[in-house]
Amino acid sequence: MILKEFTKGIWKENPVLVQVLGMCPTLAVSTKVVFGVSMGLATTFVLLSSSIIISILRKIIPNQVRIAVFTVIIATFVTVADYFLKAQFPDISKSLGPYIPLIVVNCIILGRQEAFASKQPVFKSILDAIGMGLGFTLSLVVLAGVREILAFGTFFNMTIMPEGYTKWVIMALPAGAFMTLGLIISLFNWINMKGKESKS
Amino acid sequence: MKKIIHILSVLTLVSLLSGACLVGVYKATAQKIVDNQKKATKDAIFKIFPEGKDSKQIDKKDLEIFSVTDAKQELLGYAFTCAGNGYQGEIKIMAGIEKDLNTLVGIEILESQETPGLGQEITNQPFKDEFKQLKTEPNIIYVKGEKPDQPNEIETITGATISSKAVVAILNKGIEKVRQEMGEK
């Protein structure tokens, strides 16, 4: 029963494929799998830390200023993640550029605080945050995987396409992101529909 | 009244804790971040001058320039940074130039936000190699869709003409500045 809080973020309420939240980082940093993984993990870290703190403080945060308090807490963890990446992984930090500080406005995070962590006990909030974070990371990896293979002929920066493969540059451009995301969402819905049919 | 005090105290407390936390993180990482930037600069210099052993920043107003020496302390040339607008954002380049300030040794792209797969090709070796031993007199020029036949010519990247042109323009401006500043001696 409690496990449901964890798995719902990965499939049934996937933040990208079902809730269609956090589109800005999803479309912008899914050109390569490495970027997708880093972005996903950074977001998961921020989501998890903020959920824990907000769930602990949920009874003392006044309702009128809750959004302001959430934002301060989220911004603190985003800055921590930003400094950490700059110090430990300067290359990744450079390629993600402004998208790390922009996690502050990722609506997945504020959305989970408002809808879940501010109303639920700490343990449940932790499961919810990890599930949502992983769901976000997995969606980014699938999206970035398709785009990286077609646009650069590589996966995780390893060449996998045969010599002489013509790169589909459009897949690295915004148009490629929209097309791939649309196709992935329809595939996802199709699988869900098939699942329901076989059950009934 | 009680409500207002509650709101004020929670906001103050959360902000204070957040500030304290950030001071700690900043203290722990600031040095490392500065070191990383210094290392990136050094790496770029020695990629341009593979025989280079040592580099020293020359004290110049609004120009970041380094003298590069080899193992025998002999001057190989100068490395300088220059920046300007690309297609999507600022491009920052580290360029190496010989002692006579006429021939480029090579370039490295330090920062760029060009389109992946198109403009970002300026960071790839084939494009950077075009600047090796490139003459800069009177300045660098580019050709489109044909092989360069002059010693001061480079070919733009197909589909990334604006980014290629930007690199040439930034370099020309940077070289001019270097000549002005270094010629004074």
C-alpha cells in the first residue's frame, strides 16, 4: 500500500508523461543522455530535500505565506546543487548552463510540495519525492536516448551507429524534442490502453 | 496580531537557516570552483601550445593575455582570451598567437551556447584545426562552400555560417586589441 506512493511517480502519475510538468528542462536538456541523467538527478535531489524539510515543517508553516516559504527552501537546495556541480563536475555544469539554477521554477517541485509534502508525513513524502524524481529522470533518459542516437549516432557519448551514419541534426533541435516527446507520450498511452483492455 | 507574529517568525527563521546553509556551502566550494576555472584556462593554453611548459599572465588593462614558455624557458608565443556574440549567446575563445603577432597557433572554445549539432560544431577539432598556422595579416577572412586558398582564409561550417562568422569576427577584434596593447612596449 505504502509502496504505491513510490511507484505512482514512475508510471501512473509520471510527472513528464502524464502530468506534463517541467517541460522547459525536459525539452531543453534532453539532447544527450548524460545531460538528461544529470538534470534528472539534480532535480531529484532538490525535490527530495525540499520534501523532507517541508513535510517536517508542515504544521508550523502559516497557510498565507506557504508558497514563499516553499520557494525559499527550494531555492536553497537548488543553489546547493548548483555549487556542488560547479565544484565537482564543471563540465556537466557548463553544458547544462542556466538550466540548473532554473530548477527553482520547475513546477514538478513546487507542485509536489503543494499537493503532497505539505499535507503528508515525512516517510510518505520521501517515497513520493524519490518516485517522482525517478519518473522524471527516466522520462528524460528515454527522450534523450532517442534524440542522442538519431542526432549524434551515440548513446552515453559512445558511438553505436555504424560508420557513415548520417546524423539527423533536426533531432538535436527543438523540433526534434517536440516530435520525440509526442511520440513517446502516445506510445505510453497506447501501452496503458492495451493494459486496461487485457484486464477487462 | 498573533497570526502576524507567527508568519513573521516562520519567514525569518526559514530565511535565516537558508542563508546560514548557503554560507556553509559557498565556503566549502568557492575555492574549488575558482581552481576549476583556472585549470580550464591552463588546459586550453597547453592544448594550443603542446610544447608549452609554463604560462604567465601579463598585466594588461582589459585584456587577458598569457606568455607561454617551453621547457627551456624560451618564449613560444602568447595566449589570449576574447569574447563576443555568437548565434545564441556569448562565445569565449582562447587563442594562441606567435611572437610576431601575425600567425595563429590555434584556438580553443572556452564557452559557447550554440545550437547542438550545428553551431556547436565550432568546438570540434576539424573547425579548430583550420586556425592552426593561419595568417592574420591584414585580418582573417572566411569563404563559404569552397576550399580556402589564401593563407588567411578559413571555410565556414555548412549550416553554421553565423557561428563560424562570429568566431572569425571575435578573433579579428581580439587580435587587433592584442596588437595595440602588446605593440606599445
